[in-house]
Amino acid sequence: MSTQKSQKEMEYENFLKEFLEDFYHKIAYHSNIDDFENFENKIIKWIRLADEIMYIELMVNHQNKDLWFSSIIGFCYQYGIGKCEIDKSKALDSYLLAVNIKDEEKSMAEAPLRTVQSRIFNFQPD
């Protein structure tokens, strides 16, 4: 079995990267971030203008979905976009994936420091 990505997989990968970049720009350059209701409506319209079902399927099936797309997938569950029916519980679970991943990365990064602390100071973290 080849580990190289097919041409179609590369196209999907590039497509998703462009989607993320465009989504980021929609958020970063929104003129009035205090107007969240209007902002949410604009994002919903923007996603629905595209082939939302294809986007969502690509995101859900992507190997880095938890890190790259969990918040967008949560947004889709929150507002019933694409094949996602409104499900606040699934939305929250998706939103929390990114937070949990960051906590795990932080914990892994701090592990060597905790080891050194425990050896030098006979310190046992909680």
C-alpha cells in the first residue's frame, strides 16, 4: 500500500487549506467583531454559498479534523449546516476537542520540566 497521497487527495488537502485560510480572513478582518449575531449570519451564508455538504464531509474525514476543523464542525452542528442537524451537545463536544488537544500538548510540553523539578527538588506535582 502506497503512503503517497493521490492527486485527488492532494486537491482536497489544498482545497481545505484554502478554505481554512479564507475562513480565518472572514474572522480576522470582520469590521465589527462586537456584532457577533450579524457575524454568525454572514459566516453561515458564506458556508452555504459553497458546496457545504462536500466541505463538511471533507473536514469530518480529514486525518487532522480534531485539530484543524473541530470548531467549524461544531459551528455546523450548532446551526444545522450541511448534513449536520442542529445538535448543541455535538457542537459543544466539537468545540471542546480543540481545547482538549491544546491542553494535552501543553501537558506533554511541560512533562520534562516536571521530571526535572521532581528530581532536583524532590517535588511531586498534584
